[in-house]
Amino acid sequence: MPENPWLSVTGGTAGPGYAARFDELAAEGADLHGEARRVHELLAGEPSDVLDAGCGTGRVGIHLAELGHRVVGVDLDASMLDEARRRAPGIEWHLRDLATLDLGRRYDLVVGAGNIWPLLTPGTHARVLARLAAHLRPGGLLVLGFGLDDEHLPFEQADHDPVPDLVAYDTAAVGAGLTLLTRTADWEGVEPFAGGGYAVSVHTRRSCTP
């Protein structure tokens, strides 16, 4: 089995440093909640069941819970989840591989805000989309934002296996029973995607999947 890029680079110990970096940004007045606001808007502000896939230290999921949503978070890195649990012990945080994810329940929306697509273990991308789609209720939404070039990726692509492009992403989404609703270049949902280095895609789960 190929090694997971995130764990190979960080050694599974990045949690404290990652959390500290965002604490510093928050102290400097940075807006850290754009992804959560977009999810909240897509759900029309109605309290909903949300799965935070690749939740990391819980930045997005915790704010969604503060906005009234029922959040469950999953991540492959135990050190990141330790930080999430420390900050929000009342939220469910699960150590899981998205390629084999089975929580036994469905959600109104699944969000992947942490560049999870390029950080997936090589060869598992289509499987992960299928597992995320399987956790959606019919009509539920999958919202993923991720980088497509070195400027927006969390590592130098030349040092790792090539990341499947948007065509591969869309192909996997169709195979998982998902239909693309909209794609923008930002989490605000304002700037149209025109082939740049970052994309935020919103898919819906069809009532009948293949």
C-alpha cells in the first residue's frame, strides 16, 4: 500500500504546531471561518448533520457546531484529532481512513476543507469519493475545496505521486452517484472557476446511485 502523503511528510505529529499556527493567525485578526460560512449558507442556516472529512484540528467543524450544526469529524492523523478533542470534547471525533470510512449513518452535507484530495493515499481517490457519497442522504451535498498546482498544494508535487486532476475528480464523482451543482475558485462562492489553481466544488447525491 502506498504511503499517505500527509503522514509521510509530517510523521503524524503535526497537530500541536498546526493548531498553534492557526491560533496565531486568529490573534492577528485573520478570518478563519470562510469555509464554515459557506457550508452554513449552503444549508440555508438550518441546523443540519455535517460530516467534516479530513477535519484536522477541528477548525471548520468546531465553528459549524457553534453555528448550530450537528458535527462529526474524521481524520487520519491522531495528533490532529488530539487537538480537536482538546478544543471541543463535546464533538464526535473519529480516527478513520476515508478510503474505508463507514460510520453507519448519513449526513446532510459532507465537507472537505483541508486540501484532502491531494493528500489522499495514492490510488484511493475514487474510493474515497465513493465512501463520502455513501454517507450522504439523497439530495445531500458534498463540498470539497483543494489545490491543483504547486502554488496551492501543501507540498511540492514533484516530490510525490501526481495528484489526480479535476477531470479525474469529476469522473470519480459521477461514478459515486454525484452531480456537480457549482464550482468556484473561492470558498465565498463568488469567483467563477476558470481553470486556476484552486477549486471549490459542490456536488449533490442523486436519489439513485449506480
